[in-house]
Amino acid sequence: MTTSESPEIDRLVAELEQAEAYEQRLRQLIVDVRDQLAAGNQQAALSMLNAALSDIDAATDVVTPHRD
């Protein structure tokens, strides 16, 4: 069966791709925050983490998809 034969498989593949992209953004954020902390920029690191928390709160559909 190809993915074009099953809308459910297409949806799951798309969700997986979105989750993988989200994971990559979070991993990059961790690297960036660690770099800021290593450079002694605690305020910048804190600001980045606060922005990330706001993004996470706004991205609940990544974790729990909403159906129409």
C-alpha cells in the first residue's frame, strides 16, 4: 500500500515530520542556550528559554492534535 492509498497514513507521516522538525528546533535551542551560558550571557539564555516556553505553550497541537 502506498501512502497515497491511505489518508490516515499520510496524516501520520505528516505529523511525524512535524514532530521531528520540532525536536530539531528544541535541540538547536539547547545548543544555543548552552553557548550563551558558556559565554556568560545568563540574561540572553534566560530570554531564549522564556521564548521557548511561550512557543511550547503555543504549539500544543504538536503534542495533542486537534481534530475538526
